Amino acid sequence: MSDVQPTNSTADWSAKATETVVQSVDKVKEKTTGKALDISRVAVYGVAMAFIAVLLLLLLLVLLVRMANVALEELVDRDRAVWITYLVFAVIFWIGGMVLWRKRGS
């Protein structure tokens, strides 16, 4: 058998071919998987921020109701303060609901 050693041009050609294939695969991966990862990150962080926003709004509502109760307890007894607070917030939400109902698309 003859000992055939690859020449520099053969080794260089195979390295270039390998590099071209690797670059092509990386471009395809970046264009497909990269965008999918970005979209999934936006979706996950968006849902998490929406969930936190809803929780904060609910906590703010509880705080406002409690503050109204404490403030009204100075003027009337506790039971009446609670009912007055509930009535005031119910009227506010009812008016808000009516405004949104009128703005809905027909």
C-alpha cells in the first residue's frame, strides 16, 4: 500500500467545506430558533407581568376599602362604616360598568 498524505490543498478544502456547512446551519438556527425563543420570552414575561399587575390592583382595592372603613369609623360606628364603604365602592364600579357598557361596540 502506498502512504498517501493529504496535501495542504485537500486539507484546506475540507476545512472550508466544514466551515461553510457550520455557518449555514448556524444561520438557519438563528433565523428559526432565535425568533421562537424571543417570542416565547415575551409571552412568558408578558403573562407574568399581567398576573402581577392584577394582584397589585386587587391589593390596592383592598387597601382603599380598608382605608375608607377606618376613616368612616371616626364618624359612625363600625357596622355602618363598612356598609357605607361597600355602597360607595359599589356605586363607583356600577358607574364605571355603565360607562364601559355604553362604549362597547354595537
